[in-house]
Amino acid sequence: MSRLWIRTPLAVFAEQPADGGIVVEGGRIAELVPMGEIPVHDQVYDASEQVLIPGLINTHHHMYQTLTRALPSAVDKELFDWLKALYPVWAGLSPDMVSASSELAMAELLLSGCTTTTDHHYVFPAGHEDAIDRQVAAAQALGIRVVLTRGSMSLSVEDGGLPPKSVVQDEDSILADSARLIDRFHDPDPLAMTQIALAPCSPFSVTRGLMQASAELARARGVLLHTHLSETEDENAFCEATFGCRPLDYVEDCGWLETKAWYAHGVHFNADERDRLARAGAGVASCSHSNMHLASGICSACELETAGVGVGLGVDGSASNDASNMMQEVRAAWLLQRLKYGSAAVSWRDALRWGTAGSAALLGRDALGRIAPGMAADLALFRLDEPRFSGAGDPLAALVVCGAHRAEAVMVAGEWRVKAGALVGANLDGIMARHRGAASALQSGL
């Protein structure tokens, strides 16, 4: 196998010194190189003007929502009203729109330095039986690692939920497709490119029976669980009024704390709930841009970590973030958590850690998220030649503090997927043209 030396980067975000760079072999990091040493190699990538970090990992997204960015009817609403405004629009999704939105979101993520992403697709109008299959195809074409969650909604507005009847499914169909996707696509290997998880949308969009059955299927098949939880005070009030308990109590009663799960947002967990999450080995995907956009609150990231709960980052849906940029999400987490806890309590290193090793831990992917021998060769490199970086004293800190937003090069599993700031083997103009056409067609139905 060839040995690629990524030589003498400006700085490296790693636990051990690697001033001379790293060697990549067979899809893994083979060696960290001390400054002044020349490793055995047969290829060289000159990183002397670039900062090297582990590939960023996105733990929560709704890629189809890239089709409804900055939609006037929804942009100034909080969560429940925002959903009510958008569900009728999303009911017009076509299968080709799922493909176009997934392709665009994954391309945008890669260009921001993201090497592994999740997605939570839960809108299934008639004819969308292959929606997740289409997402797998998009990921394979672009070469990004994915953990795709088979989302679901079974309660329409007629059943006391929020979405129209046309986008929900019956429980038997949901569970049958969940099992099919696990059988067809889930790879348990530590370096898997494609994995599947199960993800009922939220406690207020599915029945108790589906929550319980999803947990049972996840345990039986060895896959993770995911859902939105404790995102807003409205959700807490809904659960207390409907179920007589708080959201975490409800999912625990449904068997979710018996299975490895990670939860999106986790803004309003109290101290007792943080302890229970820690005992269950659960994690929280913090989504700073989305929580600010919808005024949902601030995730208690430091208190979660102190309690022993894993914390990662997610860009969330592009109708509440309006971007799929993981490097910008790292900066937003740094700023928002400093606002909550104080500038001395949260370092830019914390934010980068949440977006790399922290996110990897949420997904049970111990081979991802760090630069160390034996880890996956998932890497992102950034140049510092934009005006925003001029005069920066610490190249690594500058990525977060000065606001990096586009990677110069991105490697996934030892293969370049972005070079010279452009996608490798994919036409971004074509991806954007297809996406704009899909967004126009969806919004024209308003």
C-alpha cells in the first residue's frame, strides 16, 4: 500500500506532537511525524501553509430542509409554529428532491471540513419508499461517511400531532422499512462508510407503540437510536400535558434508556435527567445555530459533560440553521457556550473537540474524530490566507476564533474528497443547479 506523507502543516489538532505531519496508509493514520524527521513514504502532500484537524462529524441534520431555506412564511417563528408553517410545504417533496437536497447538503458539509454526517429523514409522502436508499447513493457518489437514520412520523394533525396526514406512515410500514434498511445497508465495522440508525421524529409525532417497537428493533439489530428531545419548553409542556411526565421520563418508559441513543438539542434537561442520561451512556447533539434561530434556549454542554453525558455537534436542518457548514457550527458552539458559562470556562479547543471526538463518541465510532496512529484517515485542512485570518497568532485557534468556513482539502478513508477547495470527482455547479430546480419546484406549490 502507498504511504502518503502530509508534510509539515502549520499546526495539527492532535493529542501527541505531529509537527512534521502524518503518514496515511490503507485508509488509516499510520504514523505521526516529529519535526525534522522524514518518514518512509512514496507520496507527499505539502501542508506547510495549512492547518490540519480531524474531519468534523455532524451528528444531527435534516437534509431535505435545504430546499426551504429562509422561507418567508417560517423564518420568524418558534419551533411548533415553524413546523406548522413548513409541514404543508414538505408534503410536496418528490423522491428526486430528496436526492437533490441530500447531494447538496453532503457537498456543503464536505467543503466545510466534515467527513462523517448523520441525517434524520422523517418525511415520507407516498412514493418515498426509497428515500434513504437515495441518500446512500448520494453519499457513495461523494465519498462521505454517513450514519443515516430511518426517521418516522405516525401521528398526523388528525391524530393530535402536527404534520398533515400525507407525510406520516403506519407503524407496520415504518418498522418493515427500518428492518430492510438495516439488512441492506448497515455495516457494523469500525471503519464503515454507511450505517443505519432508527429515529422516530419526536415524542409528539409518533405513538408510544412505535417508540417502544423502535427501541426493541434497535436492540435486536445492534443499531443506535436517535430523536429530538427536550428542545423547547413547549415540548416539555406538551409531554407533561399529554403523557403526565417530562420528555426523558417518557422515552425511558418506552425503553430508550436501555439502548444506546443520542438526542438532538437537549436544551432543557435538568440535573437529575443529566445524571440519568449519563448512566444510560446517552449523548446529546448540540445544535447552536438552530437553537438561536428558533430561540429554543442554550444547551447546557458543560453541565452535561460534567455529569458524564457525551456532547457532539450538529448543524440541524437547513430551514432552522439555513446552512450545512460544520466549521461554522463549531464556532457557534464556542460562542454560545461562552455566553452561557463565561469566557474562561469554554475554550476553542472544547468546541473543536465537540465537533470531532465528541461527535464520534455519540455515534459509537471510536476510530473517528482524532489524529492518532490507527485512527481513520478522515482529515480536514484549512488555509489561513483570507483577510479574516490576517495577523492571527495561533493558527489552530484562528480556525474557530476568526471563523474558518471552507476547507482547502478534505480526506475521507484515505481518499481526497476535496482538493484546492473543490470537490473531487463531482461537479458542484451541476449539484447546485439540480438543487435550485428542486427548491423552486417545491416552493412553487405554496
